[in-house]
Amino acid sequence: MNNLTSISTFLLLGFSEARDLQILHFSVFLILYLMAVTGNLFIIVAIIVDNHLHIPMYFLLLTLALIDLGFISVIVPKSMAVSLMDDRSITYSGCVAQVFLYIFFAPLDFIVLTIMAHDRHIAICYPLEYERIMHKGTCLEMVAKGWIVSIFYAILHTGGTFANSFCSNSIHQIFCEIPHLLRLSCSEIYLVEVGFLALSCGVTLACFIFIIVTYMKIFRTVLRIPSVHGQKKALSTCIPHLTVVSLYVLTGVFAHVLPPSDASSVLHAASAVMYSIIPPTLNPFIYSMRNKEIKAALWKLLRSVFSSKNIAF
């Protein structure tokens, strides 16, 4: 292949060449995107307006909702535009932006989930020390460090990816994903980015192990609670978080165990849908259904919205 160092556009993977299926893909993605945006916005507004939810656990949930909004907006709108306009092209700068933002939001999501596990550990295992350990300043500091680490992480991977020269501009994925971009590389520099990816996988695994160990400590403490009611109350704050972590891990594993080969393009597209759309869409529903305080805050918000509309009418 010729060395195409002056590539100005890349070609993304389309779900289908048939116009009817393209419109169907656009419609389905639009519905899911609106569900994700609406659900996460409701969570954000409910936490902001309800003073009872101004505690570390819900500040972290608000942060998670903001990240989910950003994460799903990196991939889905462009994929919808590809089907609607029947144009698979994305500019070089647009591809760089996609890689940077995706690599920024994805690890930040998992960092916040790790902090949330630590929060539940302190709340259940050391309840008398909770306000001293998990005060507002501590939460802001941990989240701020997570943002800084994610920005550095995104710069590192984006630079490592686009330092390469590319021999083709056809990406076998619905967005600019690093493994698929590295397959287009003409130089040996891609091995540096492969090393960065391996290091990142190690850090992600360490965070996952931390969450598992944390929950082993939580379950050990819960089992020592004398009353069944107390055990259920303690676990009720953990179940939504555990469900969300499981969702991220399962969809992420499914997406990244697939080899980046051209023959499995349909599977890669399906895997991208799973980890880019399903978690951000389902997270608000998981927390609103399993958390009584969030559910109460959402009902209060909806009542106030509808009552104001009736007054205006």
C-alpha cells in the first residue's frame, strides 16, 4: 500500500448500503440517544435542585451522568449523520477529536466508578468516620484528579496514534477507534501506542481489582450487621453501583476481546453499540429504579414541571 501521510478524511464503517436500513439505523440511534440524554439530564437536575441529595454519593452520581452525556455524544451523533446523509467520511481533525474525547471520557467513567466504590466502602464499613473522610473537599479533589489523569491519558493516546502515517483511510468501525486506526499504520511507531494500550489495560485491571476487593470488605461488614433490615438498607445503596460496574465490564470485555479484523466488521459495529450506547442509556434507569431517594427526587421534579405547565396554561 502507498503511504498516505496527507490523508484529509477517513471513511467510517456504515451499518448498511440499503437506504431503508440506513434510515432504520438512524431512527433507532436517535431514540436511544434521546433516552440517554433525557435520563441523564433528569438525574443531573434532580440532584442539583434537591438539597437532600447534596452529599458525596450523589455528587459522584451527578459526575457520572455528566460523563455519560459526553461519552455517548462522542460517537452516536456522527454515526447517525453517516446513515442519514449516506456519507461515511470524517475529517482528519474530526477523527482526532473523536479519539481524544473518547479516550478522555472512557477512563474517567471508570475512575468515577472506582471512587464511588471507595465511597460506599467508607459509608458502610466506617460510618462514624464518613463525614470526616468523604467530605466535599475530598470528593472534589478525587474527581479533579480523575479529570487531570484522563486529560493526560487522552493526550498521550491521541498523540501516540496520530504520530503514525497511514496507508489507508478506510476504518472498519463506526467511529475512530485506536486499534482500527493502528491497523492502517505504515510505520513502526504504532508499537509505541500498542505499549500505551497495554499499560492502560493494566491500570484498568488494577481499578477493577480494587472494586472487587472493596466490595468483599463491604459484604463482610454487611454480614456482621445483626438485623436483616439493616443488611438490606446497606446493600440497597450498593446494588445500583454494582449493576453499573457489571454493565461497563461486560460490554467492554465483549467489545475488546474481538480481534480488529476486516472479516468481523459487523461484530465490531455491534460491540461499539453495546459499550457506547447501552451503559449511558441504562445508567439513569438503574439508579432511578433501585434508589429510593433518586426516585423521590425525580417524582418531585416531574410534579413541579407539570404543575408549572398547568399554571402557565
